[in-house]
Amino acid sequence: MNGCSDDAALCSLDDIPDSGGLEASASILVLRRGDDAWAYRNVCPHFSIPLNYEPNTFWTYDGQLLMCAHHSAMFRFEDGACIDGPCLGASLTSVPIRIEGRNVFIDDAGKG
């Protein structure tokens, strides 16, 4: 279900490991905790490289934090803020999403 059009879902909520992440497209990471999800560009603000080292493998802790596989920066699920590591104070770039029928869509309605 990978796609970025208005009609195509990025993924199903059930495709994302609970308390983990999924590479929903080449550049979008979706994080999940229960029925909540957040999406970000899959780019670490430290060196502008992907947050994962291996395809579709993300290091997460207790459904709360995502760790960059390259330099161990730690980001909160809820807002993408870096709370520890080399880019402390920076944030991941948010991608607005909506969940309908357990499918995750890019939410273009919130864009200008």
C-alpha cells in the first residue's frame, strides 16, 4: 500500500509494529503507539541522512523514542524533537497524516 497520492494510503496502521516504525515510502517514516501514529521525513537533522541503517529497520524504545542508527540521536514520537545526541534541540520534519479505517494517509488538508 505504498503511495503518496490523495487516494492511496501510505500504509495500514497494522503494518507498523506497535511501539515501532515503518518506512512507508522512500522518504517517510511512520511511528506507531497503539492507535496513534506520527509521520516524519526519514532524515536525521544531524547530517541529513536516513534514520535507519538497514531498510525498514528502526530502533525504538518503549514506544516513546526513536534513535538514529548512525549517531544515536534520540527523538520523541509525539513531536520529533531531539532530546539527546548530536542534534539536541533540533526536530524531525513532520509529515501531516490522518488515519481512516486503520489506514494512514498524508493529510494535505492541513497545508496552505
